[in-house]
Amino acid sequence: MKTDTIAAVATAMSDSGIGIIRVSGEEAIEIVNRIYRSKSGRKSLCDVASHTINYGYIVDNSGNDIDEVMVSVMKSPNSYTTEDTVEINCHGGVFMVNRILETVIKNGARIAEPGEFTKRAFLNGRIDLSKAEAVIDIIHSKNQFALKNSVSQLKGSVSDTVCKLRDEIIYEIAFIESALDDPEHISLDGYRENLYEKVEDIIVKLKKLLDSADNSKMLKEGINTVIVGKPNAGKSSLLNLLVGEEKAIVTDIAGTTRDVLEESIRLHGISLNIIDTAGIRYTEDVVEKIGVERAKKYASDADLIIYVVDASVPLDESDYDIMSMISGKKLLILLNKTDLDEVVTEELLLYEMKNLDINSNMNNSQIIKTSTKDNIGIDLLEQAIKDMFFHGEILFNDEVFITNMRHKEAIMNAYKSMLQVKRSLEDDMPEDFYSIDLMSAYSSLGEIIGEEVEEDLVNEIFSKFCMGK
């Protein structure tokens, strides 16, 4: 592990009120002290108490003032990295911040690698790997749920749960191994029945974590929502209403939208990644044809499809093509333009979908009457999305949500190993078979907190961090 002194800018590289240069390592305080002059000119950073803020100036190697600063000193081990850490708070601005960073580097520090401060916190035992990953998740949070979940993970919600499961598993491993080594003093009589109950309990807990992963991923990253329909059905008007501004061109000319438009909105604390697509119809126009094919591709990958039906005109082959395409998807159908004479009714639409054998899909969908022109039904659409994915209120009590796909994969591997233990018990296999699969589950869960990971994976995880974190 590297123990030299590193430095990086910890704030955004843009003109701002304040900029922060972070320095960490064995010589952090000494290096900054070389370029620091207190207001009185007599105070040394090497002599100040830990966790103090010191007012003075940063000077260049010729003794000329660069900026008036506040310098925070945090001594080992009570710092983010557990090393001596200094943060220089200067006036913001790209030029000023870079000049102070260059001065720090000239006096003995080196530029930190991406995520190296947090990596040192992990390697020095201050946080485990799941908490380290929560740091970057906090920075990248897109909505209230993602932020709350990341903060909860940083506090230990995931690692505490994983450690409890590992404690339960390792206890059984130790008991089996001890009994096999010393059968005269440790009996396995009746143990299989007791182990079977404990294995089933662990399987239920792992399954609960797995079940949280898919919805949590959508809550964290947003629901990929694709708007489909015939040309001139009101798709672009719907996008503009949801976004709250004129993002898409709206005209009475069919085929105005020829490519996809992507926007993100926040709805009841969650994110929707909305894609407005070209109207789906048969066309000889080469450009529009490409847009139609892209619409079909995006629809096939969507978490949610909003199918906009023009209720003022009869259904045609394009509608039947769309209905066949969206079968099996989570679906909201908008009977739009209800301000005009209604030609397509909810009953008719259900009848046609039943004829196409799509009626079974209606358990996973809803029909809503709307008028994007008069802003009618949009509130019902928003509530329907929330109900469809999160069954009403999104609660965030003490429940653990898995949002990291690396964590999900590790839990899945542990889950499979525990199922194998259960099968071995049911097949009355020898005890050492249980021990092998229990150890596999134990190791898989260890990957989440960083106890069973290779150095290359650790490096890859921290390479995604920003320089100053």
C-alpha cells in the first residue's frame, strides 16, 4: 500500500466562492506548513491541535502571497483516510486552485489517483468496500431515494446486514468442522434438522435482498420510460407536459418526430428517464423509417411503456403493430385527445387487445383518459406510475435496499450456495458437503465488504471516483 503524500482538488473545477485542496499522508502537515504563513507570521501547522481551522496565507517558494486561506488540520488516525490530512480552503476559481495545488506538489506531494483518498480509507480499515462505494453513489445521486439509500449504506446498512449473515454462516461452518474433528465430544445428532431451519432462514433473508435489487436499481438510476404511438397521437405533447417545457416540436403534421428525444424528470422522489420516439407507422421516408426502427428497439428495452392512443381516430394497422410489440411489458395506455369526439373507447381497446391475446398483459397495465392539450389526466398518469412500480408510498424505514449490481451478483452467488446446502440436507449428504457450500456462501458475501476481493477489482472500483475523493 502506498503511504506517500497525495494531493488533489476536492471541489468542482469551476469559478466558485470556495475551492478546497486536500492533502493526505505522512508528510501532509509538514508539506503544507512549508507554504503556509499564519496571520501573525509565527504559528506553525505542525504545532496546532488536531481538527482546528487556521487562518493565514499560502505563499509560493519565493515567499510571495498566493491567497488568503483557512487551513483545516486533521491528525492521524482521526481523519477520513486515517492519515494526517490537511484541507486548504481558498478562494474559488480554476486558476487560483490549480496554482495552490501546483505549489503543494512542488513541495513534496504527488497528484492523487482517482478515488485514492477513499481507497486509502478502505485499505486502512476505516470503511469497508460497500461503504466506500456508497461515497461515489452519494456524489452521483439523482433523486431523494438514491441519496437516502446511499447515506444509509455509508452508515453501514448493507455491511451490517452482510456481516450478520456471515456470522450466522461461519458459526455453522465452525460447528461442523469441530464436530468432524472431535466426534467424541461434539455430537451431530439432530443437527441436520436444526441446520435445515437456519439454512431456510438465511435463504429467505438473501431472497429478500435480491428482490429489492431490481426496484432499487430503478429507484436509483431512474425508470427507463418509452413513449410510443402512431404519428400525431400526442406523444411529444405528453413529453413537454411531463418535462415542464417545450422540449419536443409539436405540429399537426404527422411524422414531425423522426428521432428519439431523451429527458430526465423527478416524479414523487423518483426519476424517470423518458424517451419520446418517432410515430410508429409504415413509411417510405428513409429517415422516418430509421426513427421507427429505433422506437421499436427502445421499446423492447424499456422498464415502462406509455402507449399514446389518439381516441379521436379509428384504430388501424399501426395500432395493432404497436399492441403486438408491447405485449408482456409494464404498460400504461393513454386514451388521448378526449377533448374531441371519442372514436376509440376503453372497452373497444380492451376488446381489440383481447383478440390479439394481449389481455393477460392488462394485469400489468392501466388505461387512462387524457388530453395533453388541456392537461387532463396527467396527475392520474403520475400516480399510476408510482403505484405500478412502488405500490403506493415509497417508504424508507430500516429496510436494506441493494442498488449495486456487484452486490447483487455476490448475493445471488451466496443464495445459490445456500440452496445447494438445502438440497444436500434433503438428500442426506455427508456433513462435509454442507461445509463446502456454506463456505462458498460466506466467501461470496465477503466480496461485498471487501474481504474476498482481488486487488484488480478494488482498483477498478476506485478508478470510477473523481480525483479529490
